[in-house]
Amino acid sequence: MPDFRSSVRLAIATLADIRPAAEALRDLALDIDDLRVAACANIASKLPMCDEHGEVLACSVFGWPASKEQWWKKPLLALSSPLPFACRYESEPFWANARGIYTRAPNPLLDQIDMSHFAEDVNAPAVIVVPVHLPFGQIGTVSFSPIDGERDDLSSEFDLYADILEYHARRFINGYSRVTCHRPWIPRNCRLSKREVECLRWAALGKTDAEIAMILGRSCATVRFHIHNAATKLEAVNRSQTVFKASQLGYLGSVAAISSAPAGHKMVTALS
């Protein structure tokens, strides 16, 4: 059993901490069961994860071949690979191979994912994956695959080590994102009222002002007033950006909860 106390090096407070943290994560995966790390801080970004000097962690630390299989140079990977796709629908660790995706609790949304080109898309016969859902809608992911290319069943490793890998993967991605990402378009100390959130949640479902007014039992002018106030607070230039920014800040939650609510329900539990 590896000594996990050394993983304190995974803490990232400055850019200089990135490489030591990556090395600690690499060593942890190797000690657990000869696993290789693949990490992505933002599946929507074309930029690979790098240390403070611009060295790509995938090849300089995690040991992926520099001459081939350079997955970090494939910007369309998040759209084609089953792993980033699965991370959009799952927030808990899972493991996968060409036969399917295996989660702790059933997730029917994952059943629709095409796994027919798994080995080609993933560069491994099996992986343990930790999705990392971050503030502002950012999604990162860390996968752990066996260096031994013949191992295609990681069910035992998943049962034994998923919790440990999850903790350290989240810590690594969170720390990296904190010291490398800047979001000047997010207003500071923005607090939306309950009514503003209610109107925006219905707007996120495509409802018009008239429809929202009917649902909430208010006038159209009142609905427009609340949405305008929210736009001002969020420094948004139009209705779409207002909804987007409110969603980024977590005010809207899951709009699915609205669409499945009983008729006439006014969603009074919205954030205030």
C-alpha cells in the first residue's frame, strides 16, 4: 500500500507548485497500481495543462509519448472521445472500457455513448475517470489508465482506489484552475433576488415574458423589470447573456427541475 502522506505536495497555491503537484499525482498513480495519468483542466479549452515554464505536463511529467498519441494536441477530442462526453453527464468517478461505462449508481444517460472506437479514442484498453465540475460551468477530468496495455478490466482497482484517486484528482484540477484561470467577465458580489432568479429560470427554458408572467401570476412589465435588474447586476448586454451568466454563477441550478414540476408550481425555492 503506498504512503499517501506524501500527497501533501498536491497542494497548488502558485504557478511554481504545478509541476511538483503533477509529479506527486503521477507517483501516487504509479504506486497504487502502475497507472498513468491523463489530466485536462477544461475539456472546452484547446490549451493543454502546462507548468509555470510552459512545459506540457502530459509528456514532461505524466509520461505520454512525445512522438505519438499526443491526445493533448487534439482540440476536437472533447467532442469525439467518449470520456469527456461522459464527464458532461456524470460528476462521480467511473471506469470504462470498450464494453461500457461503469458507475457507482446507474446513469442511463451514459448508455447512449458510442464505445465502438474506445481504444482508438482513449489510447488505453480501460480507464478510471474522475470528472471535476468546477465553478462557472468548467469541467475538468483526470483519467488513470494501466501502463500495461493488456489490462482491460479495472473493476477491482476502481473499488479499492476510486475514493483516493477522486480526492487527489479534484485537488489537483481545482488548484491548477485557481492559479491559471481568470474570469474578468464575472461581476463581483452579485446577488440576485428570488424574483429575478425565478424569471431567469423560466427564461432559460425558453419562456417569453408573457408566459413567465402567466406562470408567476405577475404582469409582463414586472417580469421585464426583474430580468432587466438581473442583467444590470450581471453586467450582461442582453437576455441570453443574462441567463448564461446567472447559470455560470449557479443561480439557475437544473432547469430540468422546473420543466418537471407540477403545473402552477412557482419554484419558490429559488436562490435568493
